[in-house]
Amino acid sequence: METILITSTGSVATDITIKSMKRMGYRIIGCNIYAKEWVVESCEMDGFYQIPPVTKDLEYLEAIKRICITENINYVFPMIDYEIDFLSKNREWFKEHNVILCISPKESLDIIRNKKVLQDFVKENCPLTNTIPTKLLKDIEILEWDFPVVCKPYSGRSSQGLKYIYNQQEWDDFVKNVDKNSYIVEPFIDGPIVVVEVVRQPKPNKVVAVTRREIISTPHGCSITVVVYQDKELERATKILAEKLNVIGDVNFEYILAPNGKYYLVECNPRFSAGCEFACMAGYDCVENHIKCFKGKMIEDFHFKHNMIISRKYEEYITAVDCDVPYFNTIK
């Protein structure tokens, strides 16, 4: 039986990842910065480890290495962007120990994880995809767009650090108080978010795309209700984009659907999206096909049947009884 390590077990996509991997017969080990009993998904695995956060890079890496050796890990599924960034820089150890990091190549991630570089790459290489004009804050002397404008860290995630600037006073205050080297600025485009979940295998080259539009989402971009539909033109453009970027496995591309009917690329997330299960419920198991990409197996086709609205709910679980929890400030 092969063993998979799932990191950051509290991420939204963990539940469907566990379901798919258990159905396929894998042994599942998880890790998280929180105690096992604090995260439901951590209690549903074959083994669990509480580890330091990825910001403590050396301690985090040593913890991951120990888990891989102790549990005879075959595959690692990093579930959040910062872990992907860090583990991508430490690929050699995993290769030496026959542990497969199920992420895209470093060259691909270097483009994807820098929003300015990504927009420039797409503009040059993917004419079917509409890009959003993007500038580094440090390069702006005079703002050329009307308010509002969008400011965000070039390597951010989950809308962290995202700012909407509505007037000159807000702009002046923002520029004075932020690290200009870490932010990009874009014109504001109104419209709902559309996500194209993609699974790509390079040999033989095959790309599958599933499209959904957000109807309700949290302030941090986690979809609550979506409509799954088909847009062949968008999916064709996204497949070309995935090929040009040379992504491997499951990634997702976010677009804004503007009032003029055009899709504008916002970003690419090189991992399971928070709404990965929506694609699975629509008929395509992204998790199963993701691991096939790293095992050299042919991924399945997606046969679109009909539009559907899919909504999620929260559910409560008792994870421990007769236990003591020390006093602490609320963990956010």
C-alpha cells in the first residue's frame, strides 16, 4: 500500500482529497500546525503529526523529512501556496529519497507565483487569454488608471493583503505605508470570479478543464455556491495556457467575467482549489487524476452533461471529550 502525506490538513480541499485517496486505497498521513483534535480532517487519517509552520523554514523542513522517513511516504500533496513555494526549493532531498512532490516544475511555479511575471508571460505567449494591465508599485510615478484600483502582494494567496483604493487620499496613504517592492497595482474590473479547474499530464500531452462561476463566496475567496457550466472557448484558451506554462497535475485558473462578456485572467493557483470538490461533484475526480499525472498513468476525459448549481455547508464534529485546552488568544 502506497502512502501519501497531505500537508495543511485544515485547508478546504483536504476533505475531498481524503475521500478520493481512501477510495483508491492509499494510506494517508497528515500534518498541521494545530493539534489533531482542532481540525476534523486530521482525525480522519491513518496518522497525524503536529509540525511547525512553514515560516519556520528549517524546523518545518526537518519535520517533513522525519515524517517521510518514519512513515515511508511515497507522495506529498502540499495544500497551500507557501508550502509549495518552499518545498519546490528543496526538491533534491525528496528526489534522493524517492518521495514524489506532486507539484508543477520549478520553472512553472516561478512564473505562476509572481502575478506580474504571470501577466507578462501570458500577454506574450497566450493571445487567446485576456490579461489585466499590471505594474509593480515601485515602478509607478503617476497612476494611469481611474479609481478604484486593485493593490495586492505579487506572491500573495487567498486575498491576503488585497486592497481596493477608491480615491487619491487612500492612494497617497497606501503608498506611504506599504512595501512598494512587494505590491502590484491593477485597474479594477467588475464582475464575478470564474474558476477553470485544470488537470494536465505532459506525456502524452492531455489537458482537462472544468469551469465554474462563483455565486456566493467568502471575503477570502472560498466559494460557497457555484454554477458549473461549459464555455468551450474559455476552456480551449485555458488548456493552451496550461500547456505553455507546463503545469503538471491539478491547478486552477481564476478569471473575472467582465460586463463586456470577456474573461480576464487574475491568477493561477498551482494546487487543489478550495472548490476542487465542485469539479469532482460535476463528474471529474481531480484528485484521482492529479496523482495519475505523477504516476505516468493516463488521465480520464471529462464528459460535460449539463449545467448545475452546487452549494456547500458547514458541519460540526466532536473530535475529543474530557480534555483540557490551555488558555490562549484566539487563533486566526
